[in-house]
Amino acid sequence: MAYRPYLFFAGDCREAFTRYEEIFGGDLTIMTGADVPGGEPPPGQADLVVHAALAHGDDLLMASDDPEHSGYGPDQRIMVSYDAADADDARRVFDALADGGQVTQELQQTFFSDAFGMCVDRFGTPWMVVAPGPDDR
């Protein structure tokens, strides 16, 4: 069994996932309303993302645009957690995610991690970045 985050965006899913691909690497797949078989998409929805997936082996982050803009935002009682390889990787990823966003907890050493921090990226997605700690080495 696997649990996979599925994020919703208000029209900027392609931009967000292109940025995530730059930060994390991986294989990005994007399907728009125009790509859906079976007819024309509703007016104004041809360029909206109906499904995006960023894959790293068995790990998968998925998303779509919400054509109704149902009020999805950073205050959804959920965060996406990124497990960094080490403190340097955590710093690189944290800085990239926080760029243009808001830091909610500075990246710092804690009792459980060599580098832990939280931010909301410029697309409104809340993130936790965590590097291994003393007990994980």
C-alpha cells in the first residue's frame, strides 16, 4: 500500500510542477484538458492541468488544476514532507521552495534532524523539509 499526496492548484499547476521538477528532478507528466480523449474541454479549460505526476521510482507527487477554484490553499491541515538525503540537500531544497514563498520555520538543526524547516512555496503548497538526524545515520 502507498499513500501519495495529490495537490490542487488554481490554474498554476503546470508552473508549480515545472518548478518542482527543477528542484527535485524526476520524470514529469502533464495532461491538460485539451489532451483528454472524447471531445472538447469546457470553455477556458483546454490549458488547465487535469493530471500532473512527478515520479521518482516508486515515489509519486500528483496534482491538477481546480477549474472551480474551490478555495484550496495553504491552510488545509496538510503539508508535503520532503526527506532530504542530508543537511546540504535539505538546504538546497528548502531555499528553492521558500523562494518567493513564506518561511514558517527556519531550516535548523533539531533533536531529530540535522536540518528541519517548514515553508509555504509561492504556489501556496505547505512543505516540511527534513534531513536525517543522529539516530538515522
